[in-house]
Amino acid sequence: MKKQVLFSVFFVVSLFFSANIFAQYPIASYDTPVQEGTCFMETHSTAPTMSAEKRKLNIDTTDPLSASTGGTVTFIVYSEDMQEFQGPFTLEVGQSKEIEINEKKWGLTVLSTTSSKTLMSVYTTSADTE
């Protein structure tokens, strides 16, 4: 378990040092084409409008070229201050995932994808609205 956490931290830190190479999108982004290294980050205007204790990060994956699933997307979710990590998670294209997050600003980085045309929608919601 410790090796997985250390590997995840090392990987995310190395991605930040080479951040100019990869695309970065704000959270909320919809139907965004992704590849290995694509990053999504919350902006200041996103976090304050929602309940600090009851927020969820929603991730939806699709492939516009195929109605069937088959590809996968692996990603990690982390706080902007790099103190909290969740994942890595692997989703089949066509699946969705909700991840509970706190009041901090959060980011998501795609670690790998097996489909060349995968689209992701990444956005936050408040549990109070459900």
C-alpha cells in the first residue's frame, strides 16, 4: 500500500514539473478529448459555491466513434496542495464515477487511456442538490 501511494505521489509530482507538455482544462469541462497526461484543475470560482463537506467530483467517459465499450481510462484525483490523493481509478469507456471531495481545490490527471478518441466530462456537484 505504501508503495502505491509513493508511486502515485511521485508520478503526479513529475507530471507537474512537465505540465507545459500536457493539456490542462478547468473543472467543469465537458466532452474533452483526453490522452495520457491530460489534466483537469478546479478554478477559484468553482469551489466556493458548494457545500464544503458535501461535494462530489463526477467523471463521465464516452467514445464518439463507438457505441460499445472496450477502451479504458486510468486517472488519479488529488488536492491542489498535494496532501490528498484518491485512486488510481480505471473506468471502461462509457462508465461514470463519483468521488467525494472536500473544500480544497482538486485536480485530475489521466494516467493512461487505451482508446484514441476518448472524451471525458469532469465536473463537481453538491450532495445537497440530490
